[in-house]
Amino acid sequence: MFIQQLARIIVKQKFSGNKFDVQSFSEAFNNSRSILVLMPEDEDDFKCSLDVLTFLDELKKKSL
């Protein structure tokens, strides 16, 4: 209990002044070279998700 409270205090002090930049998903997607794609187990969903891989291939993104 004490350790958790101490950790919260330390995190608040360390990150209270930091401002995180907002980055749009499309900008991050366009700037990336590779994309991690997690494929579904269900066979029907797996077949449908192949369109995503085709799309990424057309954009010359490396699928991991």
C-alpha cells in the first residue's frame, strides 16, 4: 500500500510538467515503414483480413 502511494507521488512529480504532443493516427500510419498486423483465429475473419494485408502491400508497408 505504501509503495503504491509512493509510486503515484513520484510519477505525478516526474510527469506533471510534461506535455505530450497529439499525433493523429493517419500521420503515424503514413510515416511508418512497417506495421504489426495481428491476424484473427476465426477462418472467416482471417479471410476478410487479407484485404488489409493487400492494402498495406499497395502502400509499400512492411507487415510484421
